[in-house]
Amino acid sequence: MLKKPLLEESAPWKRRFRASVLLDAQVARENPTRGIVVSNKASHVFQVYSWDVSTNAIVQLTHKPGGLFHVVLSPDGKFLYYLDDQGGDETGHFVRIPYEGGAPVDLTPHLPPYVVSQESVLYGLTISGSSRVLGGVVAHSGDFYLYCIDVGREDAIGEPRLLYSSPKLAMSPVLSYDGEVVVIAVTERTGTLQYTLLAVDVRSGECLGELEDGPGASLDLLAFSPLADDLRVLATSDRSGNMRPLLWNPRTGECHYLSLDDVEGEIRPLDWSADGKRLLLCQFRQAVQRLYIYDLESGEVRALHHPSGTYTQAQFGPENTIVATWQNAKHASCLIELDGETGQLKRTLISTDTIPEGQPWRSFTFSSTDGQEIQGWLCVPEGEGPFPTILETHGGPNAVTVERFDAACQAWVDHGFAFASINYRGSTTFGKQFLEQIWGNPGDLEVEDMVGARQWLVDQGIARPDQVLLTGRSYGGYLTLQALGKYPGLWAGGMGGVAVADRALQYQYSSDKHKGYIAGLFGGTPDEKLDQYRKSSPTTYVEHVTAPVLLIQGRNDTRCPARQVEVYEEQMRALGKHIEILWFDAGHGSPSVDDRIASQERMLRFAYQALGQ
């Protein structure tokens, strides 16, 4: 039974939203007393803080009105680099500020505004280990461009040099220690979301080599060796069916796959030790993480016995430690230090606020409508079911839901809802075949997985069959609308955040970078695949929608642009359908805690009304 709405400012769910959260932490490899963290600790908007690694004191460095999520600290600890956009539109120029703080300096004042690949762990920008060369892949004027910039005497910024361009999707580069070689992931040969690696001599612009790993294989990048005399690149390949680490020397062409036969699932590298001898690896198995140390000299792999939960970032720290951001369903993300040999928790470096305790998450699996096994996470309120239920789908689709501190989930549970989030087909870390099933036909199998999840929740006595509501952001918002139209009789309502409603219009109004991604997902542009774009668009199924719809959208969003949602709203209203839209003045996501609370309160009111309460 639903509880009375808890809307007072002291409500536990609002206190969880207001808890300080640590999103990222970096230590300067060449100056390990200096670090940075990204947090909302001093305000309700995420900003960058300097972090004195010896004392764990932090000081706010940036005061960007819309907040700042992605930043790169130079290895020498002198500068911070980030994309300076306007209003969250993810379009602008790379800038840098001194570690001590100060006004941002534009690195590319003579280039047009551009978009970068911020989904990558590299945030679109890379810095050589010597801190003397910068590299970035940006999208503008319909193409993707690789530029490198020298950092000269007294840290003077040189002119950007163009080393590569293509109309096909390209991702963030990595630079060798001295900045003499740059490697990028490109799709020029595949035309899909499968990548090859291209190495270029930074001085001459000469192509040194390209790594392909067999038909249909895709590669991804992490970093060059931290040693000046070692030109090996640490990357991953899905040739085996799962992402696995490899080392490639672009000058010699030698490629070595790490021996990890006894470790199941996908394995992703997180860091390379400063002495060049060890790798920090992360195993994903059924959306659960486990950290490992790989010895490059002996080939030995060792599992670490660390606290369970999710490690959104981890790197080798000083004095044989590992520094990591950690969270679980009951604890907001904080910065911890692990023993580098055992993985055991040594101490908390930067803590978060004390928050009202929520309910735990548990993993579950179910069969989709065609028998495919799907994994998800479940959180239920106290008491006996069945409950009104929220079924969430994550964004991406190239993402994965892991156990996390989720204030929105706990808000639903506080009010008597069960909450389930599923890793539908197209999610990462479940293997190559699982990931690629949706390519060329998005919005089909994922919706079948949602239908299968609903049936499992009903069969298990968790969900009331007439009280299942859908929610999700970005690609999850898209799937919310797609499911409402394709299976209208199954849902009591849908709540989408920064959603996609019309695929062709999304492509038309998106940034150049996102056009490249969309074309890769579909295997062509709307001009080439118009029937598929229509089949994959919620606007195609508007006439079938019977449940009420709430959309929460950003006016400045360049990934899920406003116009295509306006068209969906116009079609819904013309047919007399129930639709509400809450617009906010930001891009793909509002960093403001107050906006997030307002959105959650609006969704709670919408859900109560949809259920007749």
C-alpha cells in the first residue's frame, strides 16, 4: 500500500538527494601529493576541488554555474583541463586552469565550437605522461578531428595540429609518455560501433599502423605505458566474446593478450602502475565487480578481497595502495584507500554525509519473452507484496547498471513502491553477442526484455499487474516511450527523462558527435535507413499509447534535442492523450540538486495520480 506522500523538506528521501557525493578522483602521476576530486560537497552543484593527498584537505577550484562533471589533471599536477560549454549543451572549447585556481584559458580559440566524446573514461582529452603534449578528438562541421597541441616552455600553449579527420565516429585518443605517438579508436573501416585502433606519429603525421582484431571484433583504449622507453598501449578487445585486455606496440606491431583464462566474464583495465610492472583490472560478472592485480613480469593474476559494492574509479596510489571511489545501495560514493596487496580497506580518505538508511539491492535474473536470460537489480519496501512497482531502464545503451547509491530508487521505496532496474540487451559487460543484438534494430529486443521483467515481477508476487510504471533517462527514457506504444496494455504510466521520441528528428537536430553515434547504432543515416528509423521511433506508436506520460527534458540538450520531444507532445495532444512535460534550462542532465528533487517530486505526484491516489 502506498504511503502518504512525504513532501516536507526534512523527508528522508530529500536528505539523500542533498547528500554530498564524490563522482571522480585523480592523482597526478608525476606529482602524487596533488589530486583533484569532483563533488557537490560545498554546494548543490558538482564542481572540481583540489585535493591535498597528504592531508586529504579539499578546496573548491571551479565555480561553473551549471556545474562540471568531467576534468583531466595533468600528470605534473600543474593544470586542470575540461570542456567549457554553455548551459550544459556539451559544445564549446577545451580550456585549462592552474591547479591553484584561476580564469580558464582557451586552448583552441581559432576553432569553431566542438563536441567531444565524454562517454569515454578519457573525457575527450588526453595528456602525455610528460605533460608536454595534449591530444583530443572533437566533432564539428560534420566530421571528427584529431588535434594535438604542444605545451612549451613556461607552459605556453601551442597551435593545434590536425593529424586525422573522418566523417565516421572516432573516440578519445591516448598519447605515449613523451607525446611522440598518439592512438585513437576509429570506425572508418566498420561504419558501425566496432572500433579499430589507429596509431599516428605526432610530429610527422605519418600513420604508424592500425590494429584490427579479426572480423567483427571491436577494440577500446585505456593508456600508454607510464614509462618513457615503453611504447605499448593498454587496450581491450572483444574477439573472444568478452572484453579482454591486450598490449599493442604500434611501432613494432607486436600484440600480446593477457593470460586470464581462469577469470570469467568481462575484464577491463583501470590503471597501469607508475613502475610499469602491474595492471589494475576490473572483472564484471552479472553486473558485479571484482578487482584484480596482474603482474606483467610473471603473468600472475591475483584477486583482491575488497569491500563489496561498486568502484566507479580506481587507480594505484602511493606506498602500495589503491585509491578508489566506492559506493553501494546504502552508502553514497566516497573516496577510500585499499591495501595494494590484499585489497582490504585501510581507511576512508574523503567521506560523505551521514544519510538516512535505505533498503538494500539484490541481483535477480529472469527470462525475456524469447528465453534470453536478463540480469537486473531489485529493491523492495518493508512488508509483504505485491507492490506498485517502478521498472527502470538505464541510459546508453552502452552502459550497465551496477549496485549503486540511488536517491531516486530509495525515494520510490520510501513511498511503498518496489523498484527494479534491468540490464536489457545492448548493455555492456555481458559479452559481445549480448551487446550487439540490438544494433541495427534498436527499441525492439530491449522492450521485449522489459515485458519479460514485468512478467517475472508479477509472477514472483512483487508487482501488482495493473500498477507497473516505467521510468528511465536518455536511452532509458526512449525505451519508456517505446514500450508505452508497443505494449500499451501493460503499463500504468511512463516517466521519461531527457528522452528520445523520434529517431530521425533526433539525428537531424543532434550534435555532429551524436550523429556519428546514431548512424553507427543504426548502421546508416536516416537517408539510408528511413524505415528502420521509423520502426525504432516512439512517434510511430503514439496512437496506441493509453497510459499517461510525463517527460522531463533539457532545453539545451544536444543528445536528445528538444524539437523531437515537442513533436511527440504535439502528436499526443492531437490524439487527446495525457502528456505532461517539465522543461529545465540545461543540457542532457541537470547537475542541480534542487532540480533533481523537483523532478522526483513531480514524478511522485504523477505516479500517485496515475494510480488513482
